[in-house]
Amino acid sequence: MSSVSMFRACGEVLERVPVQADSLDEAALQNGHGVYTVFRLYPGWRVFRLASHFARLRHSADLLGEPFLLTYDWMRLVLRRVVEEIGLALVRIRLTVPFDAPETVFIALEPFTPLPAALYQEGVSVGLVEGRREVPRAKDSQFIEWRKKARMRHPYSVYEIMMYDGAGWILEGLSSNFFAVLDGELRTAGDGVLEGIARSILLEVAPSVLPTVLDPIHMDDLPRISEAMLTSSSRGVVPIVQVRGVVIGDGKPGPVAKALRAAYDAQIEQELEPL
């Protein structure tokens, strides 16, 4: 039985779409080529920066030279109807606007379970793969298929895989953004990456913790970085303690990651609003 529910909305019509999928990625591959965004629902059916997710959908379509015909007010109304019908308190939601039907949105939902506390307390290991998005700032659904293949060919199991370019600069994760602390500065790629919503929050709160520089980390610098972390809308700030076998710092989440996560979570709580 599928763990994903899917709806199709167009104008006044909202209908449930049969789907067999065990993840939002699998479901998205059944919606055709388009732009997409993913976010979670917080307790009390609250959302965080939904308008930013919608703006990114529109911007992604613009970057790819495709029409975008939907309005934010309509999208929010449709989402409320879908969430009320599903009735789950915690869900992850993927919106996909297909290029062959730009007046339509597919809404895929799956139950959301917060990450185990141990992942934040102990950190995670990540791998590396050479690659990058064709249009880095666009949420293009074709990247989902490339991401799936990249994971399948990775030689060992890791929590996430980071992409690096041909020159060895670490850009971002397959489903996250990448940050590292080097020489007392928080570093993350400024160009060639998706401008994630979670990334933007961390960049807003980070200056209260340490200086921030929009420059990527080179693979050769991995032994020198003191801390690393990834961000995503569903997971927040997750400490990284190992990158392709290289232990980061003392192999435990450090004080910067803990301070940034606390500041990030506080910002989320401050801005949550009812759907």
C-alpha cells in the first residue's frame, strides 16, 4: 500500500489521484517534468514561509523559460482543502507544477516523522559525488531522477551525499545545503547551488554566532574544518561529523552547530503561521 497520498488541483477542481509510491520522490516522477518544492506541516497545521516556497516555484519556472499561471492565494486555499481531507497533524508536502499543464498543481503528501534526537546529538556521515544541477537555482523535477541514480551508484551507505564540481569545490547536498566552519568562519557556496529556504534562514541567524562567508569549501580543506552541517526545510540543521571518511573536528557535533540549530529553531517558531 502506498504511503503517499496525491491530489491534482486545477481551477475549482480538486481530485485525488491514484498513486503507488513509498516516497515523495517516487510520487513526483509520476507527475511529468515541472518545477517543485517540498516543505513540512508543523503541529496545529502551521507552515513556515509558504510564500517563499511559492515564489521559488515561480522563479524556477522563469529560469527554465516555462509559464507559471498559478496564484499564491489559490494555492494556499487548495492546500488547506487537501490538509483538511487528509487530517494528519504532521506531513511532508511536495508541490509539483508540470510544464505541460501549468494551470495545474500536483500535491503529494506523506506522514512526517521528526528525525531521531540521536542524529542531532551524534551527527551524521555524508558522502561525496561529482555533479551539480543543470540550472542550480531552479527546482527542476528532472534533478530527482539524477539524484536517484547518484544515490544508487554511491559505494556505501551514508545519511546524505554532497555534490562537488570538477575543481573539487563542495557545492550542496542531493537534498540539502552544506555549511562548514573553517578558520572561525561559516562557509557555504554562494553560486552554483539551490537557494534553499532553510539555507536562507541559517544565513539570517548565523551572524549572531560567527562571521559568514559565501565561499565553498574545497575537498582538500576537509581535514582543516572544525564543524560541518547540512540544512533542509524538513530536517533543519543537522551536524555532520564525517565527510567521505574524513572525521570533522573531534567527530562530535560542536558548539557552533548547536548554537546555529538553536537560533534556527527559534526563528522557525517565531514565524510559524496557520495554513
